[in-house]
Amino acid sequence: MAQALATSDSYVTDFQALEGSLPDRGPEWLRDIRRQALTRFRELGFPTARRGNEKWKYTNVGPIADAAFSYPSDAGAELDLADIRRIVPWDDGWASIVFVNGRYSPALSSAAAPDAARVTSLAEAVRADGDIIESHLARHATFEDDGFTALNTAFLRDGAFVHVPEGVSFQSPLHLIFVTTDDTQPTVSYPRTLIVAGANSELTVIESYVSLTSARYFTDAVTEIVVGEGARVEHYKLLLESEEAFHVASSRVYQGPDSTFFSTLFARGAAIARNDIQVLLDAPGSSCFLNGLYVTTGSQHIDSYINIDHAKPHTTSRLYYRGILDGESRAVFGGTVFVRPGADKADAHQEDKNLILSENAQVASKPSLEIYADDVKCGHGATAGMIAEDAVFYMRSRGLDMETATAFLIRGFARGILDSIRVDRLRSFSERLTSRALRGSRFGLAS
């Protein structure tokens, strides 16, 4: 059995309390989805089995399944906007929507969207935009085979809703900020995001997951993105959780004809982190470009599980991930580029490169291709190693000391991903975090 059943009594109790506390439980279709999702979670549990469970082979979620997390009854501590601004990239010209412990905070948000666009909480959108919500919510991130998605869907109460209608360009970035605050006991939150970009629209969105506590907590996040015909969506995710936190996130992207999806992940946080991304290229001319940089230290564990489905002909995908590992940290990279029968002229390439700074750091990289069509252009590759001794010798021969030389080489390795960030303030913020994370590292050399 691939999935081991978890003790779910506490989650069932929290679900029942939530259902009873909501003044407005929402439409019947949403109540049905919640109940079905809870039932499915009780059947699946968390994926703790170690045998026959290929998707989770290198990531042990036992610490999540075995822990007790309480569901906060309110939004938590009152925050000042200054508390948020000091831990995220901030620009007063960006529209922002803030969630504290999973709940929308209108006092901290400023959703200055174009008149025709809509940026609001998911709870409000369910009341005001019922048809479009029902058409997409939980339709792309299905929960039939994933316990974490099922659990998030069961607690689907609030989240972010972004709708950019046909032909509308959202010029400035939209920043979705999910912040966890301190609590007297470990807590769980269920961030949910639904983004719908209409035909020939444009949107740049940043998802930031940050913490104002060093305590242990669990973030179970789900994001659904629909990219309409001819639309262009740039998506950035910052994973900056507490060093004691658990973060499991599922992102599902659906693309229409001639659409473009550009995504960059920057991950530097969490005791255990999992980013599960699936992109469906469901029409000719659709293309996606996925970049990622993860920096691990101490005993951190980051798992990137990425699947790209070329469902139709004349589709393009590019995947470039890079990892920098120090201490006793672990990184996992896996997933598949899948080319379906009839998806001729598909053009795909995936690549994962890892720089290991410590003899005790480990990486498991397993990219794969499944091709069931003719006349395609596909390739993949993975590498892992320490800094080349010859490269350090060359730098030191130019008068640099050992630490400066290796720092230049590491930054050069990371720059291949950081340069893909097209939002200037976000790029400089990520560069600073990378340098800060590696400060004082002991750099191993390849002989």
C-alpha cells in the first residue's frame, strides 16, 4: 500500500468545529467538496509508507503525520505593517494581499488592482463570484490521490482569489503574503490560492510564505492557476518559513492555446519542505518555463517534485533548477516530463544542477521523460558535485583569498537562476538572502 493511513481524529475534530463555527457555510457545492475531501483524507492519510511509494521515496513525512497541530480559532496576534515589510520584498507600488495564520487581513492588505481585475479573499469571492469560482476551485488541484491536497480542501475557508479578465494587463506585481505568527502550541494553516487569467491578459504574481516565529508549525498550501488563450502569467514563489516549520505545497497550472507560464521558485527555509508542481499544456502553442533555486543549510530537507504534461502538439517546456547544499541538509529533485500520444512537435528540456558545500549534505536527483509521440525534441540531465579545485585555483591566482574566491563561484552558480527573476526588487532581495544563508559556510572542494 503506497499510502499509510494517519491518525486523523484531531483533524476530524477541527473540521467539525470549523463547520459549526462558520456563520455562512457557503454554497452547497462547496460544502460537498469539503466533506468529500475530508472523507478522502481519512482514506489516504499522509504518505508515510516507505515501500511502494515512489513519489515520496526520498522524503519522510513521518514528523508531520506523528505531530499534533492545532487549527487556530482566530487570525492570531495583531500585526503592524512594519512587521511584514521587514521580512518580505516590499514595494509600495505593488498590490498586496496579506494572510495571517491562513486568514485574510484586510487591515494589512492594499489590493490596488486595475478596475477590471479582481483581487480579493477567496471567502468573499465565493459569495460574489460564484460561477467562476465553482468552475475552477478544486477542479485542477484534485484531491483523489493526495492526502495533503485533500486535507487543505477539507479546510477550504479562506485564501486568495485573483481574476484578470480578457485583454487586461496587471502591470505592477501582485504580492500574496502568507505569514505565520507565534503561538503557544504548534499550529496548522491551509493557504489556498486561485488565479484565473483570461484570454490575452497579463499578470505578475509573487507568493511569499514567511514566518514571525521560530516555533514549529505546519503549512499545507494549494495553488491553482488557469492561464487562458494567449495569456501570460509570471509567477514567483518565496519559501522563507521557520527553520522548525513543515511546508507542503501543491501547485496546479492549466494552460490554454498560445499561453505562456513563467515561474521561479526561491526556497530557503523549513525543516521539511515539499513543492509539488504540475503543469498541463493542454493546447497547441502553450509554453512553460520553470526555474528554481533552493539553498539548504543545517538539517533542512527540500523536495521539488515537478511534472509537466505535454497533452497537445506544438507545446514547449523548459525546466532549470539549481540547489546549493550545506551542513547535513538534504535536497530531492524528481518528476516527469510526459509527452502524450499525438503531442507531436513537443519541445522539452529539464535540468537539475546541485552544488554541494559539505561532505555531509546529500541530494537525490531523478529527472525522467515519458514520451509516447513521434517527432519530438526532448532531453534531460542532472549533476551534483563540489566546487572544482581548478576553478578555485584560477580565482586565487587573481589575488582572492579562499573564502572570497569560493563565494564568487557560488554566487555565479546561483546567478543562472536569480537572473531569471524579472522583478528588480525581488531579485535583489533573493540575492541578499542567498549570500546571508551561505555566510560562514565551509566550502568543500572536488579533487
